[in-house]
Amino acid sequence: MKLLSAKEFLTPFLLLTLLYPCCHSLHNTITTGQPLKDGDVLVSDGLGNFALGFFSPSNSTSRYVGIWYNKISEQTVVWVANRDAPLNDTSGVLSMDNHGNLVLHSNNTRNLDPVWSSNASMPSTNVSAKLLDTGNLVLIQADKIVFLWQSFDYPSNTMLPFMKLGLNRQTGLDRFLTSWKSANDPGTGNLTYKIDPTGFPQLFLYRGDAPLWRVGSWTGQRWSGVPEMTPNFIFTVSYVDDEKEVSIMYGVKDPTVLSRMVLEETGHVTRLTWQGRERRWFSIWDAPKEECDNFRRCGSNANCDPYHADKFECECLPGFEPRSEREWFLRDGSGGCMRKSNVSTCGSGEGFVEVARVKVPDTSKARVVAMIGMRECRERCLKDCTCAAYTSANESSESGCLTWHGDMEDTRTYTQVGQSLYVRVDALELAKYAKHPYGSLGKKGMVVILTIVILMILLLAVTFVCWFVKARKQGIKRDRKYSFRLKLEDPSDLQEFDSTKNSDLPFFDLSSIAAATDNFSDSNKLGQGGFGSVYKGLLSNGMEIAVKRLSKNSGQGIEEFKNEVVLISKLQHRNLVRILGCCIQGEEKILIYEYLPNKSLDSLIFDESKRSQLDWKKRFDIICGIARGILYLHQDSRLRIIHRDLKASNVLLDSALNPKIADFGMARIFGGDQIAANTNRVVGTYGYMSPEYAMEGQFSIKSDVYSFGVLLLEIITGRKNSGQYEDITATNLVGHIWELWREGKTMEIVDQSLGESLCDLEVQRCIQIGLLCVQDYAAERPSMSAVVFMLGNDSTLPDPKQPAFIFKKINYESSNPSTSEGIYSVNDASITMIEAR
């Protein structure tokens, strides 16, 4: 299977780097008469992205020949020649020998064998070494665009764009990453990241010879063990599996984007991009990250599911049972599972049960038949009694057939993506999983169902009466003041708060909170929201606090309150508000936060007399801080969290005007790779809700991206999206900015109070990013990692498509004043009711 050819990737770079005369200066070429000495630096042609020279790692005096990024302040080495043979002094010389090989000598070895050599398989004359702008050091013969040798064939711990990993089946050349021994020693470590061509090829991370993490087989668009690997406008990918080679190659669409993938000596594979504004490398993906990523975590014929904290993550595949019930009970799944005893799966009415959204088992012993569909694949497996399971070799086209004929190793579940594995089961097991359509049960079956329904109704009625009596008793008890017992609605609530207490979240006494706020005096009130009031308080130790006191009649019940306490207590980030504790006493539900003297962003940005305090640099810092906070929630925290109510009033500012995201009452926790869900209860704030959430109840990480886009545009303009302004013809700010964007007049809407602090190019770039975030279709909006990347770089941005909720005001000539003004939508649809806060 082949997505894109290597030629399509490399041709532009070959034209840029190889069509120059070979007698170019030392800046990018090493020739027989022009060696590279310690202290010299050879810079790549074209953009000059890379440099070749001698270096010493930190805390080391050893000298190595390496390639590093040339234009960034932090020296980042991507390839080392003599990684296992360092020099002890600065007398090293890298030169061409008489056989056309690149060799490294020191003064002490000048007449001996070289310390390191390229060992090109075909000795040639008139050869020079050239550093390409891809970071590839190559040996080329004069007037020929043919590589006699290249450093990309011998990677160190870093995979650069347009570098291949994999096996050349014709020459036997195997390209793979190996870790450094340590951060100060680039010697060959004990970790390798390579493609195993056995059976149906897979990518593995090894420690020594033992698999550590199975990245999986190629599914047609991603590795089966990397659910986050989706197409985007930054990276491209080419996978080849034919008679000549099996390989993977990544590319970047914008050559100014600096990106690399590194095999860390810690046992993690990390993809990073360089953030020019912050002058640091930013991690956008790393793995392995979960217990279920560990190879054979649950042994043979088992599935690892990490998304149910109350259950053992290991479970047997359908038709199998634990080899050792005792080990399984003790949560030791290493023994795996075996076929249930005394069953027949051959010619006895057997069939297949679907196990959805999984990384399919180890394919090193699987059989593959190309170019057949799933129906024929099922028939083949059913006829072969040794076939234990099957799936498609290509999930995007559902073509090709993979079958397993023995134990199935290293299967795991994902929440949103993954392939379907069809496991062979006996007739009895098949019946357990069968779905009988309505009307196919007959009279006896219908009687059974009706009986069960009636019993359930009676049980629910009895449960409701018991709950009502218990609720009345609890209502009487609530009148007791200063009780330290948590009055939650069910034992699970109490258990949840017990676990919160175990996470060192303090519980405050109501009397101390009342004293700190002068009995919730109006003079200490900072503001009031949909769920209650916020007060400034001063504890007896002199510490200032912010006290959020939920109204007894607020819309936030115990679930939302518990949600906010549990979530914020587990989150730690400089752009998230810090919770100090809570108080639950009688009917009082109170949250205690760090006090932020500059209140919320809306109190400054929408106040004409105050927003001049925020010049452009400070506003841009606020935008970046909010983006980093949301990215942490979506990707970098222990939990994947969707905020669902991001707006200016939920962003607080500390004394240095650094932003901190607050109010997690409406937030939702997702699984490690889950990105979307549905709800029947749409909550949020008009003007910030994405169309798919407001109209269909579907929320996702892209819902927060939409809210961020609206907030970004509000920060730039100093106007509310849902505000009324005489100079705006659309019914919201986003629609007006979209019109100005199409006319090339976006600077007209920028806040005039910014004055000379404005940077036009930066502002226009931010407006473009904001419009990308508010596009109508969620799939077209960038992820927050892409947003942070775009904010920190000057790479080319795609053109935004039409935003959602585009309305215009129109006037009708009518004698009836009540019909003189109305609205219309370019989508011929409007929202008639939104549950606002």
C-alpha cells in the first residue's frame, strides 16, 4: 500500500540543494582539498536551517561530529556521526579520503584507521559531502544527483521531516532510531524504534530485544496504536509496503516549520515543534502514556480497556476465560486468557462477535490477503477452523483481510477511534451477543419481556417512595448549623468527596469563611454570576481569598458543584485558577479560590475607561495564556477536559495581568482519546457556543476551540460578540469581522485604544486564527495544539471558511413599527431558544 511517493516529497529539496556547483564554498560542502576542522561550521544550502560541526554535550568534554538546527538559540543535535567513538580533544578533522568516503581523524589517529567512516559501499572518485537543507548529509559524485551515502540512512535518536524509517527489502538496509545513553552521552542507548517487517509490518518501541510498546500496523491512515494521528494542515505522511521496501516518511507542508520526533532515553517517543516567539521546543504528542500501552499488558487473548477506573482494565475476548481466576482476581493479567473449555468452534454453528474500536492484536503472525472485501474475509475465516479472528487490513477503504490463527496478543480499546476485530466464538457464546429485532421473539418471549417491564416499573416506584421519605428526613437535618457532615444526595457523592479530601483539598469551616468575608458583606462582593455571588475574603493568617458562594436557587446542583471541586483540585497549570478548598455545610456550598486582584477579563476589555490598560503586547500574552490553558485541559493534563463555558468573564487576571481560566462547573471529563460526546442539556453562554453544541447538543474539544475564537476576536476589538453597535451591520461581532475579512478591511474593527502599541501583521494573523477557530464545521477548526503552534510561529495560515451564526440586520418599509427591523441568516436557520447563564 502506498500513499505518496518519496519522489513527490524530495524533488523540491533536491532542486534547491543539488543544482548548485559542487565547488561551492566550505559553507555547505566538504571536498578532498577542503576538510572540516574542529571549530569550522558547515551550513546547509537554501534556508540555512542546519549546521554540521564539532560539539560537546553539556557537562562533557568529549567531542563529536553532529548536525544541529542552525537558526535557533537552543542547540538541538539531530544526528551524531561518531556517537560511540568520541574524541578527547579538539584536533578532529572531517575529510574526504581517496576512495570517496567521509572519514574522521584526530591528530593521534592521522596515520591509523579513522575514528569514524561513512563506509560507502561503492568507492568513487570526485566525490564531495554536502549538507542539505533537510538536515541530510550526503555524498554525491560531481554532476550527478545520486546519493552514494546519506546520514538519513543511519539515524541517531531523531527523525526529521522527509527521513525514512523502515527496511529496504532489496539491499537489507534497515533504518531505525536508537536512543542516547543519557542527555549528556549521545552513545547508542538500549531503546530502538523500528519497523518489524514480519507478517503484516508493525512499528515497535524496544528496550534491548524486548518489545516495550507496539505502535501497531498501518491502517491506511495511521498507526493502529496512535489514535491521535489524524491528517492536518501541518504534516503529511507517506507509507510504503511493497516488494522493494516497507517504510514511513513524514513531511511538513511549510518548510519554515521546524519539527522533529525524538526517541527519549526515558522510553518515550515525542514529537516537538519549535515555538519561535517563546524560543522553546513545544511537545505536541508523546507515547506511550497509559498502562494499556505496555506490550502484552493483559497477556494472550485479552483486551485492555483503561477507561473504567472501577474495573480491572484487562478483560478476556469473547469466547475466552482467564487462565488463572486467582491472578485475574488479584488484577494480574499477565497470564492472559484461553478458549472456554468444552466448546466447539468448528462446524457447530459458530460465528463472530465484533469487538469495536481496538488496536488489533499483534500482526507479526497474522495472515494477510490483499484486495478482498470484508464479506469474503469473513467467509474465508469461517471456513478455516484455525482462524480465531479477522479484520480489514485498511480501515479507510475496508479492503484487505487480516486473520489470526493462534493466540492474539496486545489488544487494547480506544473510546472514539480504532478498528473492529471480529472474534470467533461458539454457538452458545454467539447467542449471548446476538441482537434479536422486535417481533421475532414469539408469544412466550413477549410475555417474558412484559413481565420484566412491569417488575421494573414497580421497583422504580418503590425506589422513588424510599428516596422521597429519605429526602424529607434530610431536609429536616439541614436546619442544623455548623454541621461538618457532608449532606450529599447519595453515597457515591460522599465517596467522590472523600477521594477529593484524600487529594489534600482542605475543607473550610463556614464560620471562618463568614468571618473572612465580614458575614458576606456587600462591601466585599466582587461580582455576581448565574450560580451565585463572589466575595473577597481575608483569612486570619492574612491571606486574601475569593469566595464563590452558590445561591440556594442557582442552577448549579450538587453534580455541578462536585464536578468543579473534583476537576480543579486535580489540575495544575499557570493559566488555570487555583482552588484552595471548599465548604459544604447545611445548604451552603462554597468554593474558595486564590484571590486575583484584577478580577475578570470582561471587566477590563469591555470597559472603555479601563481597556486602555491592556496594550497589544499584554493582550497577545493573554491570548497565548488562554490558549495554553485550554491546550492543557484538552491534551496535557491527566484528564482530557472540555470546559464548555469559555468566555471573557470566566478568565481572571492576576496582579501581572496573566490570564487564569475559571468556572469548571460545566466542564466534562473525556477518556484519553475521546474527543466528542452528546448531551440533552445544552448549557453555556449565548455568543460563545458552537453551532453543533447549541443546535444538536454535540460538544467536543472543537466546541472549546470555537469559544476561544470568539474570545480572541473580542480581545482584539474590545467588543462583545453579542453586543449591539451602531457601526456593525451583522447581528454579531463574528459576522461583522467575516465581512471585513472578505473585503480586506479587518484593521477597521481593531480596538482604537491600542494606539501605537499595535503590530498590524500580528493583529491580522490573530484575526485570521480567530476566524479559523469559529468556522461552521467542527472538523475544519484547528485543534488547540495547532492554535498554540500558529500563535507562536510565522508559518503560512490557511484561509478561513465561513463562520457559524452569520446574521445581518435588515429594515423593512412598513407602516407597522413592530416590523420595521428583523434578522435573516445566510443559512436560512436561526436559534430560537438557548439556555443561557
